[in-house]
Amino acid sequence: MILTFNEEPNIARTLGAVKWANRILVVDSGSTDQTVRLVEEYPQASVVTRAFDSFAQQCNFGLSLITSNWVLSLDADYELSDSLIGELHQLNPNEDVAGFRCSFIYRIHGRPLRSNLYPARTVLYRRSQAIYLNEGHGHRVKIDGSVRDLTGPIFHDDRKPLVGWLASQQKYAKVEVDYLLTESPELLGRIDRIRLLGWPSPLLVFFYTLLLKRSLLDGWAGWFYVLQRTLAEIMIALEIIDRRLQRK
């Protein structure tokens, strides 16, 4: 299951790595580029169009159309590694296992980084034991049962134009701040509590990714990632400060 919206620069790589699958369900939000045409080149792929309201609703809608016991849920800028594909074909999970988590290698225009801020995600799970929940601008899948780790990684490689990323981050920042300002403080994690302070998060992310995550050693790709992550935090901080100033 793959969610798409104007993923022309990415979708062929994502689909090419799962062309062994019996069925590929693409839930599209009304793409205006060549995304749907590229998907249609794969005979086992089907496209269902649904107006986007939230990531969780979009994923849960997709799950309602799937009849297989297991679901591999991917973003349209993911690419399975060869080692992970081999691992998936060898899986024979016990009944108590409800899902599997994967770690990620981040790529900038095909150049792999030695480290990143992207957390491991549950991408393979039993359909009947999964439901998606919104969380800030993103979403997470809640699994009713045990979740194990896979060793093979997924490559995250978004090659859409920078202007599109900037527009998306502006929308994400507003949704993220809605979440931060309405969620009960005791339910927020440490990172979200730091974000609520307004100013520390961009500075911390800059130095953390540059030095502790060693992006400094990744050349221009590393600097691109550092500045991208820092800018995302700046937009969230600006949104928080702007709303506080408007209330005064």
C-alpha cells in the first residue's frame, strides 16, 4: 500500500523495488503530474483516488480495500534495499508476531547519508491488527500485538523539487503546531516539549545533525540535510511564536 500525490520523481523507484508483489494498492490524492500513468505501467498495481483529509484517514481507507493478511505500507519516496527484499521473502512469523519495524538510510538525490533523524517505522503488519492514528503533521500505525525488527534497511530518497518541499513544510508546520498547542503537555514527548519553547529546537537540530549525526562528513548532501532539517524546525518555531504574539 502506497500513498501518492504528485510523486512523479519518486514513484518508479518505489514500485520497481516491489514489482515482485502480487498486488500493489496506490491511494492517490488527485495527482496532477505523471504519477498515475507511471503506476499504470505495473500490471499488478491499481490506483484508487481519494481526496486527502489526513494521512491516517488515507491509510485506513487503503486498509479497508485490502484482503490479504499482511500489508507492506510504504511512502512513495521509499525504496526497499536488496537485503530487505531477501529478508521479507524468508519471513515465517509466529502467530504472536503482528508487525515488523525497519530502519532507514536517508539519501539526498541518491547520495546516502551515514546517519539521519528518521526513526524506525512499522511498515509490515497484519491488516486485522493495525489502525492508523494522526500525530502532528504525520501519522503512525498502532499494532495490536508484538512488533519485531528487520535488519535490512529502507532507503528514503525524496527527489521532488525543493520548492515543493518548502510548500509542504509550511503546511506541516501549521498542523504540527496545532497538535503541540492542543495536546495535553503530559502526553508530549521530550522533543515536542522543547519545540514548544519556541527558540531552542532549530539550534539543537542544527548542531545535532551536523556534529553528533556526522552530517558534516557527508559533503554537500550532508549540509543539504542539516539545513533542510533546521529550516523545518525554524518554520515550526516561527509558527509557535507568531501565534503567541497574536494572543497578546
